[in-house]
Amino acid sequence: MTVKVNDSCIACGACESICSEVFSIEDRAVVNESAVADNIDAVKEAADACPVGAIEVE
């Protein structure tokens, strides 16, 4: 699974609050790719919760 954060990210922190193992907020959300495989359900939940649809899960 590949997780990317596109340029529409507003750094609201929703993804980090749902899955801080994978997402952290800097200027925008940053993905810790090494933690994605162990947190797939939480990553999908964070993507669904993103208010601007900035998290792309492939």
C-alpha cells in the first residue's frame, strides 16, 4: 500500500489524531512509510476523515 499526502493538505491534524504512528504534522501531513503496513485500517480511517481529501491511498 502506498500513502501520499497531496498539496491540498491544510495541516488540520485529523490524520495525526487518528493514526499518529503513520502521520505527523509539519507544514503539512508527513507519512512515516515504514509504519503503514502495521496500521492499514487506521490509515484508511484517516484518509476517510481528511476534510480536504488530501490523503491518497493506493
